[in-house]
Amino acid sequence: MAATVSEILLDWYDRHARDLPWRAPPGTPAPEPYRVWLSEVMLQQTTVAAVKRYFRAFTERWPTVEALAAAPEEDVMAAWAGLGYYSRARNLVKCARAVADMGAFPSSEKQLRELPGLGDYTAAAIAAIAFDKRAVVVDANVERVVARLFAIGEPLPGARKAIRAKADTITPEARAGDFAQAMMDLGSSICTARDPKCLLCPLADECEGRKTGDPARLPVKAPKKAKPLRKGRAWWIERDAAVWLVRREGTGMLGGMRALPDDGWTARVDGEGGPDGEPLGLVRHGFTHFDLELSVERHDAPMGEGEWWPLDKLDEAGLPTLFAKAARLALA
């Protein structure tokens, strides 16, 4: 099956590859490693549609890895605001500086994995797409395609070892980067999580999952655990057309980001209270492992170390989504 799958899929990709700002069209020289790396970090747990605008803004402002390495971390964090999973932004700066010190991105998976913030998937993707090295690239889309193609019925996450082994059997020696992107495109546009479009799939005749009559049940997922609900408070402190913003500690939830003062809520515990203010309303926000209900209150006196930020430039503060929601509530 290996040669058949790769040949069929690469032929399909040559005709149907998505036009994305970080990609090189099939048959053209590989994109710069910087652009591949940046896009892959941004795409972790984030949709393509959401990443496009951020990718363009980053590459216009910091066109090379050296430029990004020289940027103040707070500027990068502010530019990242709204993408979520902010540890990615902190690792982005660390990795850019490590690469700048090395002089260039390494081309091997092993060396790439040693860079800050790069796991197995990202290292494999960069090696394949930017350097055309044979690498087994398995993201959520590829995982779904392979689980269906080989009818792997073991539930996730236990099935991942078998999925990776099968992905290895169909990954070609040549055009590994195009093959990886073809698998991603197939999973995102045709072999979708719900209602897969089997009649349009170039691999339909090879697909064991389709032969079972119910490919959509694959991959089998473990039951989701209910997320806990945490509660906290944040304070809107306004004076002379400016709002008081603090900077959160460099590690932990939303680390290093500008924010409204709050009562110290975390993923594990509710906030610790604080001074009573004028209630403005509630903001609800979902994080990966918990949901948060944040009470927004108006207060008079500044809290903690911070700065007065002009209201007419609040969009430039780089508030994370949670506190941007709270600001919109306060300003409504």
C-alpha cells in the first residue's frame, strides 16, 4: 500500500494544495525554515483561519528569526495576544534566540527537538517541509487519516503508537514535506472529524475504515472529563481616560501578559477575594483544563505594580482574550 498511497496523495496534492502564506506551492523550492517553524508553532491548537492574520503581522514586523530574537519579549507577547496558549509565545522568543546564536536552524529532527518549545511533531514538520528530510509528521489531521486508512480501532491516546507506526509505512523518501502537507490538507478538508467526504477522497479505495461502513467513528476517543469551574475577580480602575494595567508574573497562566488586576485565581483554586467594587458583570472563558467565571468590578485605587494605559490605545496593550473580554464589558 505504501507506494500507492504516497503516489496517489502527492498527485492529489499537486492539484489541490491549499494556498497558505507560509507554504511554497508544490514543485517549488521549500519555504524558509523560519516561516515553517513560526507557522507550526502558531498552528498548535489553533485554526488555520485564526493564524493567517497573526502570521502576516509577525513576518512583517519580524521578517527573520534574527529580528524576532532581538525583539523584547513583552512586544512579542503583546503581538501574540488573542492566539492563546501563551507559553508558546515565551518559547518562541527562547527558540528564536537559540537559533540566532547557532546561526541557522538545524536540519535534523534530533537537533530540532533540542530547541526550546519544539516537540516531536514540530521538529518532524520542519525537517520535512523546510529541509525535505524524510520525517514522520503526525498532527491531529494526520492521526485521523491514518486511523481511518488502516481501521485502527484502539482508543486514543493508546492508539498513537500504532498510528505513528502505520504513518511511517506510507511516508515516502522523496517529497516528504509535500506528503506531510498533503496528509494535513486531506484531514482538514475531506477526511474531517464529522461527516468525512469519502466520495471526494483520493484514498477512498485504499481506506479500510471506509470498508467498515462507519469511518467517522475513527479514531476512537476516550470519554472527555468534565472541566472544573473556577471563580475569580478582576478590577477595572479608570482615571483620566486611562486604565490601570499590571503585568502578570512571567510563568503560570497568561504569564508575562498585561492584564487587569485580579484576585489570584489559578487552574487549581478560586481567587482569594479582595476589595469590593462596583459590579460590572461576569465574563466566562474556557481554558484547556478548566473554565473561569470572572467577576469584573470597578475600583478607584491602583493595585500592585502597573501602569496607566490610554483607553484610546487599549488595542495596543496586547491583552489576552480573557482580559480583553473584561475590558469590553467595562467599556460597554
